[in-house]
Amino acid sequence: MAKAETYKKKIRAQVKADNGGQVPEHLSLTIDNYASALETRDLYRDQIAKDGATLTEVGSMGQVSKRQHPLCGLLYQQEMLCLSYAKALGSTNAKAAKKSDNEPVDENDPMKQYYNQHK
């Protein structure tokens, strides 16, 4: 649980920086859940690193086969959960990809000219 507390401090600092020095009260539960999700993700990563990404099994007839570590799927799901928490807190670059509607019109772009004429 100590790792989750460290994550909480880091997340709160980022949210504070993004919100003018204040952490909105309605984000507290999301911050707690995000920190816990990151800690769980780290546990999965550590176990996979320890055991290896593939496991070797010997079947009943002596055949050797390799299969993916069972935690790999859970790690992927945990990564997606962490990403959704990051998006909820506005900590991703998704906002940077959004284009402004107030962009200056390039007079040489025929599609923009057509669009502006038919608004």
C-alpha cells in the first residue's frame, strides 16, 4: 500500500498543477482509485518479470509447450483501466490532439473555402 500512497502524492501534484493550484474535491475518489490501479499494475508487471512472459509446461505425454503468462491479459486490462483514470483526470495528451474551431482560414485551401461558404 506504500506504493499507492506515493502514486497518490504524484497524481495530486499533477492535478494541482493542471487546476491552478487546487485539487477539485470531486476528483479525490478517482485519484485514490487511479493510485490503487497503478499499484496493482506494478504487481502484475513484477510477477511477469520474475516468471517470464512465457511459461513452459510439460503435458501428460511428455510434450513440452510454451504459453503466455496468465497475468499478461490481466496486465493489459489493468493498463487500460489506468489509462481511463488518467483520461478522467485530464492527464493525457488527448486535449492536445483536439483542434480549435477558431483556427485561421487558409485562403488557399479549397475545402475550407467550400466549408465556410456552406455553413
